[in-house]
Amino acid sequence: MNGPARLWLFCLSLQALCSPGISDEWEADVVHKLKAMTESCVVIPCTFNYPGMKKSSGQLRGIWSKKNDVKKIIYDEDQSKVDNAYKGRTKLVGDLAEKNCSLEIDDVKSHDNDEFCFRIEIPETDQYSFKDNCVMISTFEDPKIPKLNQHHQDPVEGSPFTVTCSVIHTCPSHVPSLTWSRGTQDKIIAEHKDMGHGNWETQSILTFIPTVGDDHAELTCTVTYRGRGPLKGAIKLNVKTKLGMLYTIIIPVAAVLGTAVVFGLLCMLMRKKYKNRIEALQRSASNGQVQQNDWG
Ligand SMILES: *[C@@H]1O[C@H](CO)[C@@H](O)[C@H](O)[C@H]1NC(C)=O
């Protein structure tokens, strides 16, 4: 290797090491498939990259359009460029300066069943359509009822009992609300988790102290999604009372004791009976011997 080539290689590796802000590829990472409920909202996770130095959001222009008809723009800063069917329904929730192109589609319509792609423009410089990384939105009509899960087996009178109510959704900008039939006097913890691939889980964890009055009662959790609801999920409580618990201990113990007593008595009777028999046999045996001796 000659001198200049070595120097060039050195400079190249130095550049790679010292300027992580510089990238040299047009890239996009978009969730490929998402199921979205009509009337609700969906946020499509999307990140992208472009060659050269990092730019501010003012220097970048993000556009979303239909894959099969790029003229049908579903998002542009300039609302006049947006297709009528999408006007006012789309919002870029990602920060372009942070290379985040996440898009929210609100009030999802059944005709949103389509494929959408992101395009970045660096005005007067460059532009790129990420046609190989698009999202396929499939819409569904029926909202899912909340799922209820009890943490332990059955509730016990007087002991804290925990139930979780959860729903999966695609609308982190308007998290579904979850409410309980028991009101708010109990301990309630709300949780919101990113499940990845554009899906989110919202949970409400209820802890309460069951009373006898809760036995056979229905515990319901009601969800209100963005644009949809309310919708109920329920479980039936089967509260074990303290008295009931006592019986569940007393009855088997009594049964075991009872059996033992009966069995013991039976053994004694049998022994007595056979003792008499054995004695009778022994007696007759020794008599027989005597008789044999008589014959001999
Ligand atoms: C992109 O922006 C969305 C919406 O603000 C956010 O939820 C997501 O975490 C961001 N993604 C990354 C990789 O930062």
C-alpha cells in the first residue's frame, strides 16, 4: 500500500469513528402489518435515516402516501396537499429531527385497509421514497372485550384479592380508559405497556378485600376506547367465607377421625371374634393330640 492510500484509509476510519451523526444510507424501519379498529386511532411506528449530517425538523419534510397511488397523500404538513378522505385525520407524532416518522391515523375508516409508505424530502437537496418499507393496515369493526384475570385462586373473605383487567390497542396517544364496577374506593393501579410492533397493552389492577356480600357477585371492568365503547368484561366472584373455610377443614378431619374410629372398633371386634375361634381351635387341636396318643 502506498502512502496516499494509507492516509485515505486512515481518514476514512477516523471519520467512521468520530462522526456518528453522519450516515450514508436511505433507510426506513416501519412496522409491516397493523390491525386497527375502526373509529379508533392507530400509531404506525416508523424511523428513518438519510445520508449526510443530521438536520433539523425545519430542513426536513415528511410525507405519507398510498403505496399503489403515490399521488394520494395521506399526510403532509401542507393540509391542502392531503387527500380529502384523510384531511384532519393524520398527524406526524414522530419528531423528524430525531429521525422518527411515526404517523397517527385517527378515526380509522374501513377504507383505511391499505398499504402506506413514507417519503422524506430535504428541500432543494434530495428526496427519497421508502417503497420497500411500507405498512399494511387491516381494519376490523368489533372492539375486543377486556380480559379479566384473577391472580390467586378464589377470593377469601377478609383477605386482599387482586384482579387485572387488560386490553390490547394501537392508540397510545389516546389510551383506553378502564373502570371497575366496584367504584374507586379500592386500590387501583393503571399500567401502559409497549408490546412492540405498534401494539400497546393497557391494564388496570384492582385490589380489594372481599366480604360475604361479594359472593356470587359479578365483577365487571368497562373499557372505553378512543372513539368506541363502553364495553364490559366480567368475572363471577366465588368468595370463600371464613365459616366455609372452617367447614372445609372440619369436615375432612371429622371424616378421617370417624373412619379411624370405625376401623379401630371393627379391628377390636374381629380380634375378639378370632381370639375366641383361635382358642377354640387350639383347644380342639390339643384334644386331638390326646386322642391320637390314646390310639397309639
Ligand atoms: C417515535 O415517536 C413515537 C411517538 O412520539 C414514540 O412513541 C416512539 O417511541 C418514537 N420512537 C423512537 C425509536 O424513538
